[in-house]
Amino acid sequence: MKAISHFDKIFVHKEYIDFRKGVMSLAAIIQDDMELDPFKNYLFIFTNSSRNRLRIIYWDKTGFVMWYKILERGRYFWPQELDGEVININKKILTDLMSGLNPWQQGHKEVNCSVV
């Protein structure tokens, strides 16, 4: 099993997928829908419609590896407003996502005040 730091790029598939799909179906999604090479040194992240499960796959030069995580409570924050079906993220965003933080939150909105 490779550490997250060993991957060249990390991609999130923005649309939800049917989790009955296996590794080969996910590889086909990577190749056909995401238009990426599933055999590169990349990590690919998918979620289900409830956003309480993640499937993460990569090619390790001998076959596909799949990590599967199910949240007992809560949901993963998932990008909604970002453009495109594929999102290239960095290791910090992945760590935030896995830790339950919202990595796509823009922060607090600016407030203009004139009197205290």
C-alpha cells in the first residue's frame, strides 16, 4: 500500500457513482468519463449519492488497489459549485476531506460595517 505522498496527482470524480460498480468499472469511468489514464501514478476518489462512503483507487503496477471507507455518521463534503466533472486536488485537500473538514469552503463572507 502506497502512502498518499507518493502519488503524482489526486483526482476527485465530482458526480456520484453507483457503488455496486467494481474496480474495472471505475477504471472505465476514469478512462472514458474523466479522460485520464488509470494506469498513471494517480489517486482517484469517488463517492456515493449519500456521500457517506468513499472509494479510492490506484494502479500499483501489478493491479488496481481500492480503499473503501464508510462513515458511521455524517457525510463527506463534496464539491458542488466547482466547474467540470474532474477536480485535481492536492494532498492537503484530501487530508481535510478525510478528516471531516470542508476543503471547498471559501471562508467567511466579508462584512461591511459602518457603526459599532
